[in-house]
Amino acid sequence: MHYHGLSNIIHMKNIVMLMLMCFAFAKAYSQDVTGTWKTVDEKSGKVKSHVEIYKNGDKYYGKILKVLSEKGAEYSKCTSCEGKLKDQPLEGLVIMEGLEKHGKMYKGGSVVDPESGKSYDCKIWLNEDNPDLLMVRGYVLFIYRTQTWERI
């Protein structure tokens, strides 16, 4: 009788372990692009800004939460931007809009480079080896540039 109770305890521990492993796998697998990301200057290696990627309806957007690259930059405006973004404060500026999820890729939207004011077609995806790295590609026709953003 004593051994039968011990067998049930071991069996229950195995079930609990299996459930915990499933939850851990599901969490890792379900990571998406939403959250806060830091952008890094490719030349200096310094963090330039924090950008929040968020979902609104079926589309994904990105806005600058904080500018870190230069003193007083939090008060800077998008002077190079055109249209509705012209002279808007950088902090709070929606620089990425209209992305839709297609498998592991988010595309069909646009991204604005607040330094040049230019708008590009955009697609983003998580790095397959590290889901805390976001690949952000801006492109015109077949010419593109890809940046890597890091999850905060």
C-alpha cells in the first residue's frame, strides 16, 4: 500500500512537470512583436530611442516613447517630416503604421525615418534565433535597409 501511494506522488510530479514545460514552450512560442523596443545607432552603437509596437484592431503600429540620442531631444520635432507629421514632437510620434500579420512576418504598412522625414514600405519580424530581436526593414521597390531593434 505504501508503494502505491509513492507511485501516485511520482506520477503527479511528472504530470506537473510536463504541464510546466508546456506552459514555458507556449509562452516562448507565442511571443509577438508587441512591446517596447530600443533602437540603436548603427555607427555609434548608442541607444537612440524606445519605440512601442502595439496592436490596434488587426493592424500594428509603432510610436516613439522616448528619445535618448541627444540632450533635449525629448523636445525635438520632426522638422523633416511632411504632411500630418510635420513639426510634430518626436516623443509620441507614430512612425510605423498599418502592418498586418502574415505568418511570422508583419507587412503591408509603412515606416517613417524621423531624421530624414522619408516614408518607406515596411515589414518586421522576430529574429528566429532570438525573439528579443526585432528585424525592421524599410524599402522602396527592391532597395532596402534592415535594422535590428532589441526588446526592453
